[in-house]
Amino acid sequence: MVLLDTHIWLWWLLGDDRLRPGERAALNEMAASGGIAVSWVSIWETEMLERKGRIRLLPDLKGWLVLAVRPEVCTVLAVDVDVVLAQRRLPDAFHPDPADRLIVATSLLSGYPLATRDSRIIEAGVCRIFTGP
């Protein structure tokens, strides 16, 4: 199982070419065997991006989300008290974005490596980073 950072999840599902063909193929293969997870934080971030006009989701936000979180696409991991407390243990200097802190905490608690291109997360070395199958 691999946890996708919000941008990786969106690039994968929206067909964004910032995701390399080999990466896309690996995610498709993992999804076929139930190996993809996303945090509820990513759903919230997606709503904010759509509301601000930074992404366009078809047929609309609700319709896209219903399809994007189907069990055959991914497992959605909840943000609970444990996740909030785990992000609190991260160094203050690690990352100022609360969403990224919660996603990293979710990675740490679940034990799933995180697929991300966020250089702050990668360079901090606070969680395992998914580098491919």
C-alpha cells in the first residue's frame, strides 16, 4: 500500500503529464490490487483547489469525488485524534502547511510510504518516501 500526497493523487486521476508514464503505470497496477491510499485531507484540499478555480473536475466536484474515492480506486484514511497528535510530534520547522503535516502523520501512523514530489517533505526525511515498485 502507498499513500498518495494530494498532488500525486490529482495528477494520477486527472491524467496530468507531470506524472511520468512509468509512475502512472505503477499507480494503475497498485490500484488494481487495492494498493492506493489517500488521506481525507486530500479530499478537503481538492475541494479548496476546485473552489478557487485551480483545478476543474468533471462532471462537478461531487460527481468527481464520488468516483475518485470508490474502493476500487483507493482506500481513504481518516484524520483522527491519533493523526493530529502524531503531526504535533513533527518538528516545528518541518513544514508550515497543516495539510502536509497531517498527510505525513498519516503516513507515519499507517506505515505506508508517501508518494510525493514535495521537496520539503522529501528532504526532511521524517517519513518513508515511495520511490516506485
